[in-house]
Amino acid sequence: GAVVSQHPSWVICKSGTSVKIECRSLDFQATTMFWYRQFPKQSLMLMATSNEGSKATYEQGVEKDKFLINHASLTLSTLTVTSAHPEDSSFYICSARHGYSYEQYFGPGTRLTVT
Amino acid sequence: ELKVEQNPLFLSMQEGKNYTIYCNYSTTSDRLYWYRQDPGKSLESLFVLLSNGAVKQEGRLMASLDTKARLSTLHITAAVHDLSATYFCAVNTGNQFYFGTGTSLTVIP
């Protein structure tokens, strides 16, 4: 149980375009979802936390107008990178948590390359 | 701002040897997690430590937590090549998770 999927697993887009990444909890209701970014050989950096039906809470330094997060249902959250630039190229990982559970379940990640 | 530091950052060890990875954090925390990440992959959960003095073991890995010292350790016993990966600790406060810097482990035959 507790499976989280991400789509797409990898994406290449041109500079200036937007790309949407989906994160789904397949067998549980995710009241909270987290979005992380990981640059090569670095740690995970929390970008934002979203609760179903509420606006996302962004970490300091993360542009909320550039990284649009929508948590429209208990099983789906989306991250849209708007007007992508090469420096946005990274590995984006989502995770999901149910209620006040202490565990968070990670998706397989999406590798974004902006050319 | 909560800081989570791991050491060493890089670890090269021979098969059969023992070693410990350390995770220090800067403020009180609800829980401490250990994860494994293989190259190009997402994170795999290894341990969740919920209270002071907690110790958990799985195979050749054992994790412990000292909340008073704000320190967690991941001990590797008789390392094998399959343990080569990057290991992260993470601290949970409220609804936020903060990851350590990571330890890249290479086990040499």
C-alpha cells in the first residue's frame, strides 16, 4: 500500500514554456502533499507544502508565481513550472501524507530538462 | 531555520567493515527519518524514529536517536556492495520536513 505516482517521469521543454507535473496517491487519501527539488549530488529542498483545498505554503525563496501548485483533490496535486528556464532543470519529487500520519510516501520523481 | 547536518558527506568503505553515519539537527523535532536514494531514483524509507532512545534495525543497518543531543546515527555492519547509495536523514517538525546534506556511501569489494 501507500503508493505515490508522478507523471511524467521525465520531460524536456524549451525555455519560456510551461510544464505540468502530476503527483497522485494511488491507494490512500493524501491530505498533505510536499514538493521537493533536488539538484545533482545535492540534498532535497522542500519547495512547498499543500493541503487539499487550500493554497500551498511556499518555502522562503521559492517563487509562488513561477511554481504553481494545485491540490484540488485528496489524490492529486500538480506542480506547474511556468516560463521555464535552464536553471529550473532539476529532479522534482513529490511526497504525500495522510492525516497526521508520521510517514510520508515519495513519488518516483520527475526529471525536468529545460533547453 | 532548522539545520540538519550529516557527516561524513562521502564515505568509501571496504566490504565487511563497520561504519557510522551521523546526523545532527539544530532544534527540537517530532521525528527523525532515514532514507536511501539510488542514483536517478527517488527516496526509499529505511527508518522512522519517534522518541528518545529509539533504536531500529533492518539487516545490516541500525538507526538510533538521542533527542537530548539532537543526534541520530545510522550504523552499518559488515558492509556489502548492495549498500552503496546516498543516505539522507530528515527531521520533521509540524508539517515540514528538513533533509540532511546526505552521505554518499561506496562499498568497495
